[in-house]
Amino acid sequence: MRTMSRVAAASALAVVLTALVGAPAKAQRVIDLDAATITELNVAFDAGTLSSVQLVTRYLARIAAYDRQGPGIHAVIMLNPKALETARALDIERKAKGRRSPLHGVPIVLKDNYDTRDLPTTGGSVLLEGYIPARDAVLVQRLRDAGAIVLAKVNMSEFASSGAYSSLGGQTLNPHHTGYSPGGSSGGTGAATAAAFAQFGLGTDTGGSIRGPATVNGIVALKPTHGLLSRTGIIPLALSFDTGGPMARSVTDIAIALGAMTGVDAADTATRRSDGHAERDYTKYLQPNALKGARIGIARDFTGFDPDVDWVVESSLDVMRKAGATIVDVRFPKWMLEAKDAWYTAIRFPEFAPQVADYLRSTPANYPKSLAEMLERTRGMSSISATGSAPNASRWAKFANELASGSTGDYRYRSVRDHALPLMRDVVNGMIASNQLDAIVYPTQSMKPERIEAEGSSSAPDAMNIANLTGFPDLIVPAGFSDNRMPIGISFLGGAWSEPRLIALGYSFEQLTRARRRPVTTPALPGEAVVLK
């Protein structure tokens, strides 16, 4: 009889052992909480390895560890005391009926200028301290209807203008380095999202207020086409430019969040333009090969001011070329770049007074009812209050400038609204069409992030308000880091309603570069990782 070989013997032993103890268990797939997309959370929900209660608990633990303790990010103004209760109810609902949408049981944070029926909405200001609106903002209601959980309201530049500071929330810090600004005016949302205090957040953008915080906090964000998303229930700054938008740690989450919020709102006439353009599912545009064959314009007007930023931009362009994109140098007309900031101010300042008064009309009698009354009340506030609020001199002083800026009926305002803004749209559309571009890219900020004490001191040109003046969409994706280890982002600017193409391009770039990094001051906590199966 032939002797059994060693290999055959080992195989036979393995068969016997398998019969005795069963097949070996499949290795668990585990992902860091801060890296998990909404899609991956749903894999874990479906596998039974994660519940909404567990997810909310993990995010609350991170807020407890890092917002007032540890690095003291100070992003959160108000926690939702019913977040766990809501999560518990949504877990029960998921088991009984299935999920409402991919957002079912997913915790989010909101910039504190979004109305919430169960939490104060203050605009970051002591002037609105304690004010609870009668109903949710339309975008908040749509997210709640999709199953999202409002975990917290977060800090912002007071009334969405000036630095990343408010009289009610104080100074929010950047989780990548607490000596640096988290950007304004959606700095609280940017810092909270980067520090993984929730899955994603909502900001608002009038002149770069979503995109500045996105780049300096190293996250993804979208300033959508003006009119794609409702502004009903958001404290206004200038409705000609104002829009809400999602801020997240991945392009995937931006696509999912955006689809849950689109749709015409009868109370916001700007959204009528979105009919026929808005979509409910942007995830179909998450195309890893979208850069192949694309034509990308690089706006050279905004490079050459910081070697760190330029290095990241050139590296990003190399990635796009290697992925099959054609890169075309483009420049905006010099006269437009010289005039655009003045045009922005000509619209932004006169609109604030009448529009904030319209918003304040629905507040109780003890709150101010006009910008003039807001200014009058702040002049009596020069010390720290019993509740801890403190003066915000730089923002309050701007109240006087806004009051003195003229009306929306005078020729200065009307000439810009009726002639300059359409002219800018024609110019940008012409640049895109004549060069056959899919998008124009530019460094979201021409200089690397600023320390808090230097915020607003840069003299480098800023491209961000081009998207506001034209109403066009702008997607920001992390692209790299400066030599002081601060994030640098790149913007993908497109024509009106080009969100699908921008999402595709941004996703392709994100998957190739994977440049986002966890902030060093807010590391993973024990046991917070997500088991997918």
C-alpha cells in the first residue's frame, strides 16, 4: 500500500477538524467611524452589527470627549436631548417596516441659522438666545422625513458674516490645529464634520461660507446651484446669493444628502427654476472613471500666491491628467475680477436689513424686529452675560454699515442686480462653452489656512464669490496639506444645474487621491469603529 503524502494527510486532517468544529468564521470587515460613508453604515445596519442608537451614542461620545473637553473645539451650541429617543424609535421602525431612505437613523448637525421646531435657532447671536421657531426649515423637515436625526445645532459666524466667532457660541477652533480658524460662516459645521461629531452637516453659503470652512477643515462640501435647495426657514443674509448645502467627509455622503433635499418649495420662488433639473438620486453619478476624457479648466488667476497651495494644485492636475483628463489653462477677465467684490457688496449689504426684518417678524415680542433695533440692543452689551455670552464687536459694528448701505430700490443695487450679475453668468458660461469644459477648477483658497488672529488678513484674490454672483454650483474636495499640516481643497465650478457632472468628477478625483485625513486633535475613541459584517 502506498504511503499517504504529507499534503494529502494535512488535507485529510483539515476535513476532520472542520467536521468537528465547523467552518472557520469569515474575517470581520471593520472601518473607522470617521471614514464610513452612509452607504457603509447601511451595510452595517442591514447586517445587524450597528443600530442607530449605537451610532448616535458613538457620536455623542466624540462630542463629549472633544467639544468642551480635550482640544475644546467648541463647535456645538446645543445638543438635541431627544436624539437617543429618536434613534430608538427609528431602530424599531427599521425592523418593522424597513428603512425610509439611506438616511434612516443617521445623525446630522445643523448650522444654527436653520429653523428647528424643537431646538433654539439663534444665528449664533445673543439677540436671538432661546428662540424656538414654530416649524422646521424645509430642508430640515425633508431630512427628518428621510429618517435623519438632528443631533446638534452648531456654531457659526454671527448672522452668517465676519469671522468664525459668535456672541452666543464664542470661538470655534479647527480640529486639525486649534490655533487655526475653522473658517466662516459655516465654521461650526466644518469643524464638527471634520471632527466626526456627526455623519454630515448643513451649512449656508452667501459668499463662500460653505466652501471656506470645507477647505480649511479638510472635508467635502457643495454650494449648489442657486434655487436647487429651499431657503425657507433659514435666517437670511442676502437671498440673491443665499443657499444651503451639505458638508461631509466624502463625496458619497454629499450625493446622498443632496438627493434627500431637492424639490420645488412653493414658499421659495427661486426653487421653481429647479423644476426639471433637480434629481432625487445623485448616487448614480458616483463614477470612479469620470475624469477620463473630461476637459478641465484651471483658473490661473488664483495660483501663484502660496507655494504650498500651488504644489497641491499642480499635484492634483497631474492626477487628473493621468486619469485621462485634458487640462486647459483659463483666466477670468481682469475687469470682472476687479469689480466682483464691489458687485457682491452692492447686493449683500442692502438686502440684509429688509430680509432679516422679514424673518424677525415671526419671532415673539421680546426679540428685535429690525436691524436698527438689533444695533441699538448690542450697543448696550459690553460685558459678559450671566449665561456666558460675550460681545462680538466686529460683527455688531457691521450692522451700522449694512444699515447705511442704501436700499434695494436705488440705482446702485438695481444696476448690479439687473446688469452685472447676468453679465457674470454670460462670461463664465462663455468660458466653459468656448473651451468645451466640464468644469473649472481652482484652489478653494489661494493661501493656506490662517491662524485665528490673522483671519481675514490675506490680500490674495478669492474665487469663491464667483459661484455666488453667477448662482453656479461649486464642489470642494480635499486635495492635500500644506507644510504646516493644514488641509488644502480644490474646487470644481460648473454651469447651472451641473451638480451631476461635478459630483462625478469630484468622486473620481477623491477616489484617486484619498487626501482627506482625520484631524490630529480628535483621534478615534475605543470601540467606535463600525463592523460592516
